[in-house]
Amino acid sequence: MATNKHAMLRFIALDKCFSNFGRKFYIEDLIKACNEAIYDFTGKHDGVKKRQVYDDIKFMESSQGWQIDLDRPKDGRKTYHRYVDKSYSINKSPLSRTEVNQINEVLLTLARFKGMPQFEWVDEIASRLQSISKIDENKIIDFEQNQFLKGLEFITPLFNAIYHKRVLKIDYQSFKDEKVNTYLLHPHYLKQYNLRWFLLGFNTGSSYISNLALDRIVSVTEVAEIFEKNTTIDFSEYFEDVIGVTIPPKKTIETIKILVLHDLWPYIRTKPMHGSQRKVDENDQGVSIELQVIPNYETTALLLGYGENIIIESPEQFKNEFLKKIRAMQKNYG
């Protein structure tokens, strides 16, 4: 296998070229695509040569790779490359034996960190990797995911922009806006919530932090601007006082008191609504809890999901706003 540095970046770049039937990719084009992919990821020119690309193609065609079926049509005295099957991609094919071995090597590394403070995520990621590294027709574990979510293709370029401190021009269309808006963003953080991904960063010319949903991003382009470093926000604590990812401006933390009926209480006790949740009282009807949060859209949406099994007790303003939502829902049913 081409085990040298950046091999997987080159394979992905070649795969995109082979599956693009809109143009012809000669060897020079393949070399350029590989070098651009490495530059986008590392910010450095790797200087991929012709011999390396030929070796990569040979590996992709081998049983150790993906056994791709590659066509090499002639165009005069030159040859271009494309898949025989227009719908094929290595992203759609099963894991190769080499990929399985690589995943198992990662699992061995992750095993060193299991149970250590600040590495709680290792157990889940190790389980995910283990589930896909077992070549078995009987699936034994299933993780929640949304494979149809738009915007997932932006995760890698956004991650790289954050890591390499690059300013981005982002064309963005919110759910409420018919037109596309353009942001000149200094990206700093990626966060997932409720199976959606969000990008946070400083918008040029603005004093507040922008929060963009990846599924509403239209395009991302790197621009040659001086990157504004984050020196004010600790993102490990930034979302501690909210449920979800929305932090409303000029709102402060409130104590929301909720009566949880007895049928629901065992679930809420073992799966708290928020880290601040605490039990304050209990009666024949249910258990009263308090949340110390900044009320936002996600808070209301979460509480509405519990239906008739909860009662908002205070504060009065939040309780009234919650009632308005319930009455609006009733109107939809006549």
C-alpha cells in the first residue's frame, strides 16, 4: 500500500476525479488534484509526483485497496481516467482490508486512554470504530445519525480552517430568509446538537459571535484576510448555561421550576434535562425540579416534547410563553 504521508488525502482526491464525468482528468490533472487536496488540509505543498499517482492508482485497483474498475479512454495521444461505473465511489464501497487494519491500529491507540479524565468520548468513538471494523453480515450495534443531513461535506474544510486559522467567506441562507447572505467569518468552533452541526466564529465588522448551521451553508471559500484569534471565549464552558446551541443576546440565567409527573420521573432522573437539574420537592402528583438555564428555543422545544407529563411552575413569564405555544398548537387542530 502507499503508506506514505497523506495517502488517504490522495485517494479521496483521485476518487473525486474518477467519479466526475463532467470533464477529462489526464495524469497532470490528477497530480494537481492531489496536491490541492493536501494543501487544503495542511496548508503546505507536498509536491506529489507522477510516479506516486500511478502507484496510488495501482493500489486502488488492487485487492488490498478497493478493487476499483477504472477506464482509460484515449484522447488523441493522451489518456484520461474515469470509473467504468458512473455511480461508483470508494465512499460507497465496503471497507478494504487495509482500512480495517488501520482502524484496528487506531483502536489499540485509543485503548490507552479509556477511563482517563477528559477522554470520556473515547468509549463511544472506539465502539463506533469497532462496529465498522468487524466484517460481519450481522450488525450488532447501531448509532444515531442523519445520513441525509445537508452540509456534512463542509465539516472537513471548516475543521481545517479552524485548525490552520483561515478566514472564510461563507454564503448562508437561513430558514427565515429567502436571500443568501455572505459572512466573512473567523471560524473557531464546531459543535453538534440534535444530529445537526453548527459553526461558531467572529463575523468581520460585528461585535458578537455568529452561529451558523452547516445545513444552511451554500458555499465556503477561503480568503486572504488576517485571522482574528479567539481570546475571550472558552468554548468548553460557553454552552454550560443553555440547552442546545442558541445563546440569546441580553438574556440571563433563570430558575425554571418544573413539576415532573410520577410516570415520567424515572426517565428524567436518569436522563437529566440539563446539568443544573436538581430535585427540590415531591408530592402525590410528581417531583418538582429546577433548571438554571438561559431560556432559548431549544429549552422550549425540549419541554414541549414531554407533553402532558410536565407542568411549568415558574417563572411566570416563561410559563405564559409556554402556554402560548400550547394554545397555538391547539388551534392547528381546530
